[in-house]
Amino acid sequence: MQRKQFWLSGETFAIGLLMAVLCTGMAWGSSEKVIYSFTGGSDGALPTSNLISDKAGNLYGTTSEGGNSSACGPLGGESCGVVFELMPSNGGWTESVLYSFTGGSDGGTPYGGLVIDADGNLYGTTYAGGTSGLGTVFELMPGTGSTWTEVVLHNFAGGSDGELPRAGLILKGNHLAGTTTLGGTGTGCEFGLSCGTVFALTHTSKGWTEEVLYTFKGGTDGGVPYGGLVLDRAGNLYGTTTQYGAVGFGTVFELTRGKGTWTENILYSFTGGGDGSYPEGTLIFDPSGNLYGTTNTRGGSQLGTVFQLKKSQGGWTLNTLHTFTGNGDGGYPEAGLVRRGNAVFGTTYYGGTYYECGLFGGSPCGTVYELSAGKQGVLYSVVYSFMGTPDAAQPEDSLWVDQSGNLYGTGFTGGASGNGAVFEITP
């Protein structure tokens, strides 16, 4: 498919981009193919997570539904999701289900992606299940043959320790860190609900211990974080909240560590105007320490934005790099971004040129897009427009880039059975 281009005038596009290794963006005429279609049975269904890879090139991810149990959902009766692996073989890919959640003490409904350690152990979160039904942090350990063992590292209990994590984790040494959408001691959110937390798990000889690093209050400090965290070289944490802040449309925040405590700094509060609103995706850094992300809605056409937060001695300045219009360029990005050389790539849940999706059809199926620095400003290109079943459709999370520059991701719907798919885009 030939991709569409949109030139954007304006702000410097410093995706380190000018400092990064000399590398072009995706080549013209990129091709997409579905490498696995979920059936909705024991192999999983409706993936909302990104993918990761091990050193051998195997891909790992989660699906929010499917698997062998049907004890999940608000009223029960829904399947509980799986952790899967895709292994390249004979020019194709073979799926293996590493673990099927039951919705009980082991957790259920994983929305976020995974992280992997040097020994090949996988770590993630579930939105539901656990001993209180409010989500878990889990580890999957490879055994002999194809056997994997799940261990729950933490059960969220609500109250001060948080509940209902949607995002994946970051791993640094013997520490894991993430966010919960609700829980904590703050009750300033709508209907008096708790507003979410940032938490860490630390491994010692006695096991894993949880510490709540910050509780959102639902005021100017933000609340209800959907995205995960990123870590800078100094050990500071950065993330987004989907709501609240100075105007009520979400924030970008920083957590810095003091003597045994963490302090939140709001880097930016979205206004709901041309800067967008309700950021859901995880942020990324460039080599200069600038941050990049997306907002899910608003902006000039109410369909979201891509933004840069540029760091300076006086603080942080937001530059809107792209405003989604719905005119073939996509819309409602739920995912964050990924860097490759002098470009960044992302996905949109909505938009594109094919109208085969949605509950009754007639809705566009989403896109993969690229932003790169050009002589005339910032070049926005639609790399691929999803077509819906049997193609992938409606991607909800970030992409994975391999060493060859191929992009991998998941479509929440689409695939041969309409239960979602894993896709590859080759330059």
C-alpha cells in the first residue's frame, strides 16, 4: 500500500532525532501481513498489549480474553486471557499458550504487555483476579520443555495499595514498577473514587515487597493513570494520567526520589484544546531527554494528538507534532510511540481509509503512522491502514521494532475470526 503523507510546519522535531544514528524511516511501499490470528478459544482473544521479544526473536504478549476459563468479566462468564509466545518457524510463526488465566487467585484479564529478565522470566499485570479480585503482578518462569510456572508476586487489595492495573511494568535490577488505575488513599476523583497509584515491587531474600511510591489525589496532580512508566538515567519516573490536572484533561508527571520519599512534579496539564486530552499511552524519551506521547482525544479535530515535551532549564514546553483529522490519517491513538533511528512510529485505534470495523461495520479500522524530521518541518506518514477481518484492526498498544526495522503489533479485533491478530510490517 502506498502511504499518505502530511507535511507539518513548525516546531523542531528533536526526537534525538537529529542526534540519533543516521537512519531513514520506513521505506516507501512497506508491506503488512498477519502472522497470527486468534480464534477466540484456548489460544486467546482480543489482545490489547504490545509485544516484546527475546534474544532468539520469539515474540511474547497477552490477550485480554480467551483461554480455558470463563470466570471473568463484571458478571462472570467471560474468558480470562492468556500469555502467548510466537516462534518463527519455516517462514511462518507458531503460537504457544504459556499460561491461561483462571480469574481466581492467579489473576485474570491482562491488558498490559510483558517485560523479560536476563533469565527469560516474564513479568506482567492482570486487571482482575487475585485474592481480592482487584488485579495482580505475576511472574512466569520457564521450566523444562514447554512448561511455564506462574507465581503471583503481589495481590492488589484496594485501599492504599492500589487496584486494577491496566499497564505493564518496567524492570530495573531487582525492582518492578507500574501504575494502578484506581486505589490509593486519594478520594478526589469522580463520585469520591480513589484515583490510582504508582507502585514498586522489590525482590529480596524474603520475596517481593510492594511499596506505594505515589497516590494520586484527583486534583492538580492528576488521576487515573492508564499508561505505564519510563525511567531516566537519574532514576526518576515519568508517566501520564488520563484525567484531572489543572484543567481536568490529564497530565504528564515526574516522580523524583528524596530521602525515602517520592515527590511528584507536574510537567504539563492538558487543557482539552489544541494540545489534546486524556493521554493513555506510555511515554518515550529521546537521547536529549525530551519526552514524546499521544493524547487520545481533542486537539483541533477532537481525534487526538502526538506531542513532544521539550526539556529546558526553565522547565518543559509542549509542542504538538500532529493533530489527527480523521481524513485518512487516523484518530484516537490509545498507544504510545516507539523510536527507530530518526523517526517514531505509533498506532491509532480509529481512522484510516477502510470502513469495515465497529460494532455494525462502517467505522474505520485504524492505522500505523510515522513521524520524521524533514527540511520542511515534521513529516507525518500513514504507513498502513488496517482493513479489518481477515486483516488486523483497531490496535490499542505500542509497536515493537526488531533489529531489522520490522514493526510488530497487535490488533484488538480483526484476524481471520475477528478475535484479534498479530501483524508484521516490513520496510
